[in-house]
Amino acid sequence: MAVITRYIVVRNGVELDKVFDVKKEADAYDRMLDAAENLAAFIKKGDLQIDLDAKTVEEISIYLAKNAPEVTLILRGIKPATRSDAKIETPADPVPVEDKKATAKKPKSKQKKK
């Protein structure tokens, strides 16, 4: 028989559907929900000229909280890297280590001019 530990996030006395195997992940999710809750309160008390329903505010605040590192960069005035910006350069035809030694340029010997 095996014993499995599961972590469930409880908010306002209600268990959420999300179950975690790692406590650190459950804590991170709980912190993200705390941030989303604070963002939702901030949005609701703002002087917005548009009416947003509660579901929309919740979705926006959760999206912003999930993407907190990028949002923080944007608020600092830094453009976050997008997936298309981050290019990983890979050689078209990788050369094995042994062949790299053979193809390395040999230093030219100095020739004496007459």
C-alpha cells in the first residue's frame, strides 16, 4: 500500500478543483490567487469609464497575476521578450567535436621576405 500526499488549495472555506502533488506548487498557486484577488479589488475601485462584470474582472486579474513577471517588466518600462524575440541559434549542420579539431584553422607560418 502506498501513501500519497496531495495538496488542495482552500479559498474562503471552499476547496478548489486544483490538486497538487508538491506543496511548493500549491503555495505558488495560492499566492497567485491572492494577487489576483488584490488586482480585482484594485480594478473594481478604479475610475474606469467602462462597466466590467465580475467575471471579466476576475479573468483579467487572474491573467495578470499568472503573468506577473512580464507585467512587472512592462510596469517598469521594459519590453518583455516574446517567444519570437528569443531566438535560439542552432547550427544547420552540427559538427562533431572530433571534426571541429580537424577543421580548425592552423596558424599561418611567417614567411621571410627576401
